[in-house]
Amino acid sequence: MEEVKALIGDIRNGKLAPVYFLMGDEPYYIDRISEFIGENVLTEEERGFNQTVLYGKDTGVDEIVGHAKRYPMMAEYQVVIVREAQHLSRTIEQLAEYAANPQPSTILVICYKYKTLDRRKKLIKTLRKGESVVFESKKLYENQVADWIRRVLLGSDYRISHKASALLVEYMGTDLSRISNELDKLKLVLPKGAEITPETVEEHIGISKDFNNFELKKAIAGRDIPKATRIIAYFSQNPKENPFVLTVALLHTFFSQLLQYHGLSDHSPKNVASALRINPYFVGEYKTAARNYPMKSVSRIIGALREMDLKGKGVGSASMSHRDLLQELLYKIV
């Protein structure tokens, strides 16, 4: 995130590179940087003649270079943005010749999503030798997303509770673009300085603060059977919002981490959070679960979860309802 801030700061201050090669598994920052360049390098009047957007599926390297070698009209720069450039993976290396001698009055932005180019390839080496920018947008681990949410909101003068951020991560995983869109919705209805709570998330995003996979995991960890039963009853009545395969996947991850916890010699919160790649806020949940589920039980449960995952996908369970699957899942765990 600091690298992104520095990059945006340079662009804002007019320190521009001739080529921005934006690549990586996380599309969020690729989109944000390319959008910032598209909205800030040229004035609104200049964009009409000097900004071109191409798509990897519909263009080729020769066409990109042709656009890049043009001169701007009544402006200092022209901007050429190539979206979905990963579709050019077989020919993208041909850009190396242009990268060696880019047009000084062109800002060429290549959005190479969901992939990375080998840094030993000629194109990357050529870009790095010059004044161009090679930026790799890496996917965040799930345990890093809650902190990312907190920092993004602090930058906009908002706060969020641990439980509310956990709800968002549990519901949307590591999809930063989707999370960002939901946070933007919350900012529209909350005043600056407000704290986002589970109640806020429930009211404006539609995620139940009491009946979700996060609460089910917590109930199972504490062997709170009545609460776990209420949650799966809610899930069975709302199958579209609570797909069985997602529930099984989350519980499988939890018990796999719990098995890891049992194998640790150092159970200090800092070491557990680091080893399991979880937010320190949730270490207590694993400590409770370890008391309720010894290592032998955890191994058995992981095997049962794999079996239930297959059943959830229709293997040997064609006649089982969503409710039956959930009830069997809970029975096999506790």
C-alpha cells in the first residue's frame, strides 16, 4: 500500500513515467492506479483528443505501439491505457522494442491483470532499465484484509470495529474491489468520523450480524450447540445467501488451522497469529477451540469435512436437502 501511495504521489506531482506496466493477481490496485492516471494526467478538455483506451482482446501490440507513437494535440501528453492486457500474453514481449525507446510525450499504461511476467524476460528488464514503472499488485492473505479495511477507512476519516471488519472478510473474502464498493456505500450513509459496526453492516449491506459463517465458526469453536443449531436453521431457510460449499470451506480452513495450533510449541498470541496467519483478535477463539477439540478429534473432523464437501457438490447426496446437509455437517463435527 505504501508503494501505491508513493506512485500516486509522484503522478499527482507531475513526476510521470513513459510506461506503467501494472501486473499481478490483485486487480484492485491495477484498476485504481490506471483510473488515477486516466483522471488526473490530462484535463477534461484534453482527454477528448489525447486519451485512448484499448482492450487486450480487441487489439495487438502493433496497434498499441502505433497509438503510443502519435503526438498529442494541443497538450503536453497523450495517455494510452490498455485494459485486460493479459489477453496479449503470447505477444506482449514484442513491446520490449518500444519500451527501449518510448515516446516522451506518451504515457502508456498496461493493465496486465491476474498474471505476472517473469522478471527475467526482456520486456521487464527493458522497462526497469529506463524510467518506466513496473508495479506488481499482490493478492492479500485473508488475515491481512481486515487491517487493509481499517487503514482504507482511516484514510477517509472512518473507523470500523473488529467484528464488523471480520463480517466483511467472511462474506466477501479477499476481493478488495468488492469490499471497496461496499465501503463506499457505507460512507454515503455515515457521517465522517463514524464507526462502522456489525449493526451498520447488517442494515446497509445485508449481512446478518448474528447468522453468518463467522458466528457459526465461533459457536462451533465454543461447542455452543444451541447457537450453532439456530444458525444452521437460518442458513437452511436462506440457502442462496449461505451456500453450503462456502460454509464447509470456511470450517475446513478453521479446523486445519486448529490442527496447526495444536502442533505449536509456543501458544503466545503473537506467535499464533503469525503462524496461522490470522488477526491477533481471533487467537482466543483458537485457544477455546483447542480445549474443546483435541488433536485426534480435529483430524477426524477434517476428514468428515472433506466428505461433506463432496456431498455438498452432489457426490452421493443427490436427494439431500440443504437443511439435511447442514444438520449432518454439525452432527459430524460436535
